[in-house]
Amino acid sequence: MTHHAAKLFPIALQELIAIGEKARKQREKGERAGHVARPRGARACKHGARGQSFTEKEKIQLTFNLK
């Protein structure tokens, strides 16, 4: 079993490196274009309810209304 893992590790490592390089290139391309990617939290909620907090009872009610 360890022999199998030893053969797969270099392949997985190369895949991860390739993914990282692709992400880096996309980031650099975006920075050159003049816009920087914002973190998810900044764009997660664009409607007027931002900052509104709900009680547990309200959260449960909203959850059931969505189903």
C-alpha cells in the first residue's frame, strides 16, 4: 500500500503546483487589468439586509420558508 502511495504522491504534488501556478497567473492578470479580486465576504451580501441579525426562531422560520 505504501508503494502505491509513493507512486501517487509526486503526481498529486505536480497537480497541486499546476493549480497554484494557474491561480497565480489569473491573479496577476486581474491586477494588470486594474481590478483586484475582493474577498468573498465583501460581496457575499449585496441586498439591503446586510448587517441585519436574526434570532434563532427567525432563522428557523426563514429556513422553512425557503424549502
